[in-house]
Amino acid sequence: MKIDAPHPAVEFHDLTVSYDKKPVLWNIDMTLPKGALIGIVGPNGAGKSTLIKAAMGLLPLGSGYVRIFDQPLDEVRQRVSYVPQRETVDWDFPTSVLDVVLMGRYGKLGLFRRPRKADKALAMECLRKVGMEAFVKRQISQLSGGQQQRVFLARALAQEADLYFMDEPFAGVDAATETAILGVLKELTAAGKTVIVVHNDLQSAAEFFDWIILLNMRLVAVGPISQVFTSDLLQEAYGGKLTVLAEISELIKKRSVPSREKY
Amino acid sequence: MEQLKTFFSFADPNIVSVVVGAVLLTASSAVVGTFTFLKKKALVGDAVAHAVLPGICLAFMLAGNKNPLVLIIGAFVTGWLSLVVMDFITERSKIKEDTAIALVLSVSFGIGILLLTNIQHSGNAAQTGLESFLFGKAAALVGQDLVVFSIVAIILIVLVAFFFKELKLIAFDENFAKAIGLPVKGINLLLTSLTVLAVVTGIQAVGVVLMAAMLITPAAAARFWTNDVLIMTLLAAFLGAFAGLSGAFISYTAPSMPTGPWIVMIISIIALISFFFAPKRGIIFRSYEQARLQQTILQENVLKELYRLGEIDDDMFRARSTEELVARRHFPKGRLKTTLRRLCQQGYLSQDDGLWQLTNEGQQKGKRTVKLHRLWELYLSKYMRIEPDHVHEDAETIEHVITPEIEAELERIMDFPDRDPHDSKIPY
């Protein structure tokens, strides 16, 4: 099942990605609509995080390309925001909540320029949107998991982007944070922005998203939730692990075969 | 004492230059080292420091003199080479990073010593003093050397100041930095070059062997005192400079002493003091906090037991003996006495004739702990499906941890229940 979006926000064209020489995504080919809240769903090791990292240019592509707003990523970087997984950074780093949110402004500021008053005001506004304005001066080491996630979201908002990639923003957060984050995401999409979220919980996925990408090393299905969230397709994504695909990946890694032939 | 006076009167222009040199060198390596530390690359710095030695020796052999610029270039080349080799080994072979670092460090230092011994036996008169690169000699830093090394040190500090915002972001969240389009590769390359340069200049004062300490220790010490990267960097620079200054003084008063070990010893003492005495992060503060927590738990337990005795007799404010308390549960004897006395001082208990009686406030506090205990027991058995006879132990700990917010949340989701799983009344 593959539903195409006219005038897509993101286009993946025949994308193959390897992680540590092992192919984890095969021939992903799809288009994603503007202004939608899109969930990437699939079992562990399906390549969900890999997909958005590849889209953000953080991983080398084995083949294919990604176009955002019909342009290469480098042309539109200022319009794209990325929220990494919370655990990927050291929260004992000596810095404050405000400082982290201000990092969202660095892309627009460019080298050498320091954040100005307007940037700080915007950062404050973003913190307010995620309900963290009382924590501006707090050291990030003193935040709870949910608060850390909200700070990351505020940093992304500070980028004032049109497209957001988020890696498991709902993982391990409290109920209040979940509601707060979902509220912000809905607001973004209502304003015409596109939000693409890696998500691990099937039950809430059904409630949260407009569009669903079902992934398991390959694209199982993509489209509006009503058409994609069927028991057959879910069964295919979660149950039908293609063991041959996994074995081939292992072989490629062991023998260092390039994923596309080169002479 | 007399020497201290002469030294710090700065009457001798030689002293001034030695001091300026030592302070600049140590401060600049501390500034660069702050980011090496934050990026958790301390060992890499050590390897680079050792790999610099063969470069210095080779440069000397080729040039035949100790021109500081030539030596810097030689050191820079092998320092960089060591980084490339470490990366190559980690990426292209099955050898892991720590092994690669150890390999590069020992092999290049071995080659360096080999070359140095060779030079020393070659009979070249210009070589005297080359061995001070091993353990450093701040007092030898005069004339042309001083000018060159000071300029490099200043360049280091200025570059870090220029790229401060980017260095901070990359140290915290490299993927995000890449995602917003910062030239991460370029800035990492810059930081690496700065590290190599810091090592190259720093070894004048501290020597190859101990250079890593000068790079990392000031930052590690500063980390204990602050939670802000900028303050941490400035503090590291200050601590490094202080150690450098002391080293210069020792080098001046006792020229036969190697400066490096002294500087490193002083900065290590500062680091140790920070480790123990810093507020919040220091060990002493943390054990004090731990002891205070223990004390609070003991106090809450005493009030709780008095409250429960009151429940049994239906008389909250009856005066009770220590024996009655100990019969309810085990309390460490000596600490029970001091705890009871302290509770009296704080107004939770009153004492009369060796008997203890709850005050109104004490009764409230005891009631809250009992309530939290029973709420948690109920929560465990109801929501986590734990058998009622297994919930008590857990609740014993958790009752002291629950915050007012969680308390309200528990009351809300269970709708102010009456009875715990053991059918005891939950008091509100």
C-alpha cells in the first residue's frame, strides 16, 4: 500500500542506507504531504531513526536521494528542524535550559554572531509554548526526562522551521508532557507545517497521527492512517520479518560489499 | 620568603617574561582543554602530547638548531599524524579506540625517546636543553622562544573565543549541529588543531609526559564549581594560570627542579580540593546531603510510629516511653535519643519526665507519612498487581520519597481511598 502525496513536503527516492556497513533500509521510495502529522511506525531495528537521520544528511546514503520542498536538503536547511533522541546527549553538560533553546537559533545566526535580545525573547516564547517557562535558568542536569524532551522541543520550535523531524519525542515521558507535546505538534500542523515523528507505541499512534509510515527495513506501507492502519499491513510490518533480507545485510557487512556496485 | 618577595616584585625583567610565558601557556592549554574534556577526549590529548616528541626531535635533526618555529612545526606535524593514525586504526581495523590510543601513545613516545637519546649522543652542542621538553622548564622560556610561544598561546585563546558558541554546541549535541548546517567537520578539525597547538606550546612549561594533565585537570577541577560552560572555561584558565605561575616560581628558585611535575602537582591538588569540597558536586557536600536524608527518614519514622501507637490506643497525644517505640520497630539506640531530642527542638514533640508526646504539628507530620505509606501500598497492589503481603517493604522507602505533587496525583487517580490493602484506614 503506497499512497502518493501531490506537492510533497518530502520525497524519498529509492533510498538505501547502511549503518556501520550493514544495510538497514532498502529502496525506500515515497512522498509525504505538507501540513500533516506523520508517524513512522515499525518494530525495533526497523530503521525508523535511520530514516530521519538519512533525511537530515547525518548518514551517508548508499543510493537514492531525498528532496525537501522539491529541493536538496542543503538549499532548505533553515526550513528544516531535527529533534534527536533524548538519550543521545549528555544531560550533565554544564549549561542551562535557555542556552539549549538558544542553540535552535544558531543556524539562523551563522558563525561568530552571538544570540541577540530578539533571539532570547523568541526562546522564551518557545519555552512558554511547551510549558517550561519557569525553568529558563535551570541547569539541564536537574530536569526530569519529560522536561528534557520539552526543552528539546522548544529548541526545535526556536528554529522556526517548516518541516520537523523528531526522533521518539514521546518515549518515556510523563502523561502531562505527552499532552503538552501533542498539543504543540497539532498547533504546528494546523499552521501548515509538516511534522514527522518516530513513534514506538502502536496504540497511541492510532490516535496521534494523520499519516503513517509502516517500516521494517523496507517500506511496508505509507498513506493516510485510515488506509494504512489495517491489521493486514500491521501484521506485515511487525510479524513478517524478512529473514533473508536480514541475512543478506549481515553478509554485506561481513564482506564489505558496497550496496551499489562500483568498479 | 625572601625569594618570594624578589620574585613577586618583578624587579628582574627575566622574571616578568618567565611569569608571562608560564601563565599564558598554561591558561591557553586549559582553555582548549576545556573542550577536549567536554568532548570526553582526554586520552586523545595524552596520546597527542606524547606523539609530539618525535616531531621535535626530527625537526631538530633536520634544522640542526632549536629555532622555536621549526620545533613547533615538527611537533605539529607528528601530533596531527598521531590523530590521523588513531582515526584510521579505529575505523579500518577491528581494534577499538582505547587500544588505538594506547598503541599510538606508547609507540610514538618510544620513537621520540629513541631519537632524543640519539641526538644527545651525537655531540651536537646545540642540543643542550632539548631534554627539558620531557619534563618542562618554564624558566628557560626567554627571548625569541617566549615571543613565539606567547603569540601561539594568544591565538589559541582568541580562536576559542571566536568559535565559542559553535564549540559548545558541538560538544553538547553534534548531530544537531550537523542538522542545522554548521560546518561541524571544519570546526572539529579546528579544535583538533588547537589541541595539538596547545600541546605543542604547553610542553615548554610542563613537558611531554605530563602535558595531558595540564590540558584536562584545570577543566576537570573547574567542572566541580560551576554549571556554565563559559564560567567553567574562564575558571579553568585561571586555575591553570595559577598552577603555571607557581611552577614558574619554583623553576626560578630551584633551577635544577623540573617545572612540569610541580605545575601538575599544584593543579592536581586544586582538583583534589574541588573533588572533596566543592558545593553540590563535591564529595563532602554529597555525603552531608546523604546524612541529612538519613536523618529526615529517621525523624519521619519516629513520628509515624508514634502516630500508629496513637491509632491503636485511640489517643494521639498520650506521652510514651522510648521502650514503647523500640518495641514497635528497631531504632538504632543512640541515634533514636538524638532524633527525639531534635524533634523536640523543632516542635514536633514535647518531653515530660522522660516520656515523649506528639504536638499538633508532630501528629500532622506523622499522619502524612502513614497516609503516604498506605496510599503507596494500595497503588502497588491495585495498579501493579503486587500481592498485598509484598507491598510493605517497598512502601517503607517510598513514603519518604513522595513529593506533594505525586501525593496529589495518587489521591486523584485513586479518588481518596479509605482503606489500604491491609484494611487499615488511610488518614487525611
